[in-house]
Amino acid sequence: MVNGGGGQPAEMRGEEFAELFDALSTWGRWGEGDERGALHYTSEATVVAGAALVREGRTFGLGRPLDTRTSPHNPKPADHHMTMLADEGEGPLRFAMDYVGQAFHHPSHSHLDALCHVSYRDSLYNGFETASTVNAEGAAALSVETLHEGLVGRGVLLDVPGVRERSWLEPGESVFRDDLEAAEQAQGVTVGAGDILLVRTGYAQRLAELGDMDGNDSDGRVGVAADTPASRAIAIRSRRW
């Protein structure tokens, strides 16, 4: 499946996906047993280069606020409750404590997928066998622990709605390579190896201004789509820009 625009998914043929996979796969590029993948493009040099660009001490959070309310766009809300209140207990020194739990994989919660998240032809990234790598206890390899030291580098934000002179993309719209290149040109930036690419779709702004979106968890997502003739034709027919 690829996001085809207009809220309707476009079917990608199995052979078409296989061709894309074989053409773009990096399996084996960094050796047998590699678990870092594209993280190899980041290095001490790219971290230093990114840090050298800092001009102001401002920081910006990229996470979404914890959403505990069930709604059409948030069918699996986060679970948050207090386990201890500061007005409980005895004596002058007391504590407040809480619990947070959430199912990460839908647009209402911020998360970062690990390489163990998707399998193809019974294999995970770099040929790790799916069944022996991931079980009920978790992942034995390719987990988010690969990033235990953090991800630091030059961040590049491409504002796709801004290029289209709009505040946000509508549910179901797709972002293609030429959209990203147009944003690069308009903003005077170039994405390079080792950069951390952020693509703005306006999802959060639309949600804040218009309220709950219709549809369930898998409908109406906005994101980068596979740039194939079939998916592009469907998306262009139904785009609202």
C-alpha cells in the first residue's frame, strides 16, 4: 500500500514493491550482522559540523503532548494515572509519582521506529530472520537500543505545506521527491548525507485548529509516498492543491 491521496490508499503491486526493494535495499552495505543501517551516515564529524551551526541557545521539542483522550484520530489513547499524591502519607517530606503507558504506532503519539519494526520475505533489515529476532519478550537485535547514545546532527526541516502556500496538507495527500526538492529550493537548503531530515505536513496545526479528524487509525495519514508511476497518477488525480 502507498498513500494515494484523497484519503484513499493506492494499491502497489507486489512485483512493483519488489522492484523498489531490490533497487533501494542497503542490506549488506555495511557488512553481515550490521544493526545501524543509515545511522552509519552520522559520525563524529557530522555531529561537530551540526553543532558548529548553533547561533542561539533556543531549544524546540519535537514530541507531541501526551494524549489521553479517546477520539477519532486517537483510538488508542495513552494511559496516564497517578500512583502517589503529594498530600498522602505522613511527615513533611512527601512525593508525587505517576505511570505512563501507550501503544506507539499511530499518529497521535510521538515515536521512533527501530529496524525490527518491519519484515519482508520473512527477514528484517540486513537479513536477520524475523522469527528468531523478535518474539513475545521483545527484539534480540535491531532494537531502539541501537540509539542508546542518542541521535545528534544537523537537522533540516522541509516545510511542504509552506511550498504549496498552505497551512497544512489534507488527509490522504502524499509527499513525493519533487515536493521535497521544491522545499529545498524555496528554503535555500540542501539535504546531505548524515543530516536528520524533518518533513512538516501540518498535521498538528490542522488538528489544533479544526479538531478531531474523521476516519480511523489508518485513514487520512499524510506522509512521504513511494514515487512510482501508479501511486503518482492516483495522487495527482485526487490532490487538493
